[in-house]
Amino acid sequence: MNEYDLIEAFKEGDEFAFVSLYNRFKSPVFAFSYKMLMDRDQAEDVMQETFLRVYENRDRLMKTSAFKSWVFTIARNQCLNHIRKAGRQVAMSQDALENLASSETPLSKMDKSEQVAFVTAFLHELKPEYREVLILREYQNLNYEEIAAVTRSSLSSVKSRLFKARRKLSERIQEAEARRIRRIEAGRCV
């Protein structure tokens, strides 16, 4: 059964369709949740809570074509609830880091542990609304329209947040490179 038919069957109460949709979307929802929370147990909880809400609210799904955005919106809200409850900022995994570090940036000159520490510190500085659009775009490969639907933001807001998050990352990379160069030069002068 294709995804469209599964969603339609799920909306009509078909349990098999729900299980099939769960199996298709559980990994992307877990990955998104993990990148937002950087805690496997919490990400697992969010994934379960997300699909419980999907199941309980299937009658609210109006457009079959919006299922993916709807699921990620629920997951996003659950993540934000966990962040608020925990009162903490979250870090980025090493896998996620590789997506941001191109071979042309000073970040790529750092060893992996330096990169993880750098991006973790950077993400601690980001507001959740910047972090989430960066994760949805870079790690979940959602397009701007899907991100706008998930975050309930305008397309221009999504683009602006991504631009600002990437600009802040670029500024931090340049600062880190300048510090690295100063350390190297200071070492030569000794």
C-alpha cells in the first residue's frame, strides 16, 4: 500500500495502516527528536508521545498530503515541551556536525572532538526556534514549506531564521579560526 492509501486508511481507523505509518516515520521522528534533545531516552519518549498523539488525533488530519508536516509538528511541540521542562539547551551529535562542516571552512580543520565541542557550544547559544529550523533543514531534509508548516511560521520567517543561524555559525567559525591562528603564532614567538 502506498503512503497516500495508508494515510487514508489510518484516518478511517485501520490499525494496520497506523502500524505501517509508525514503522515508516518512527526513525525520522526519533532522529529529529534526538537532535533537538541530545538524549536518547527523551527522544524515545518524544517519539512515543508523538505517535500516541497522532493516533488519538487522527480525526484532526484534514489533508492527507500534510501528514509528514503534521507528524513533525507534533514531534516539535513535544520536544519544546521537554526542553521547557528540563530548562536546558541541547547539543548536536557528531553525525550532524559533519553536515555543517564543509571542507572549505575552518571548522573542518579541527579534529572531531574540537568540532563537537565547538558546535555544542554554538548550539547552546542558539534560541530553540533557530536550532529547530537548522535541524529540520540540515538533518531531516525538509524543504522551506514543510519547515514553515511544522513550525507554524511564514516562509520568510523560516528563511530568515536559517539565514541568521547559519550566519551566527559562520561568525563563530571565523572567531575560532582567528583564535587558532593567534595560538599558532604565539607558539612560534616563544
